[in-house]
Amino acid sequence: MASLPAAMAMIRAVFDQYSKNKKTLSKHQVAELLRAQFGMEPGKNEEAEKMFCTLDNDGSGDVDFKEFVTFVAAVCVCVCE
């Protein structure tokens, strides 16, 4: 598989892993993801709390796949520059 399609499949796989194959990530699931993937401690880490608020663009209290992908793209831009 080419690199970009493989990366896209990995992003979907990570979302599905933490959402338990549901359509959204709860705040608790986002906390698990941030802890495992970035070493952040939501509730103890102000950056992680801000990150959840940023992730939940529509204020629904959950993070859908579109919001998650937007977050991943933003992190890529920040880290790769």
C-alpha cells in the first residue's frame, strides 16, 4: 500500500480503537487517547483540557471522526514545521 493511504488507514484505526468502533469519542476516550499517544494527563494537564475543547468543535461533548482528523492534521502542521 502506498504511504498516504496507509497513513489514512492508520488514523481511522486509531480512532476506531479508542472509540470502540463507535461514531464518536467521549471525553473519557479522548483522555485515554491523549494519555497513550501523547503522554498527557487530562484533568491534571491544562494543555490536555484545552485540547479536548479544541477537538470538540461543535460543542457536542463528543469528538466525531471529522473533528479528530482535523486535530490530527493540525498536529501534523505544528510538528512538521
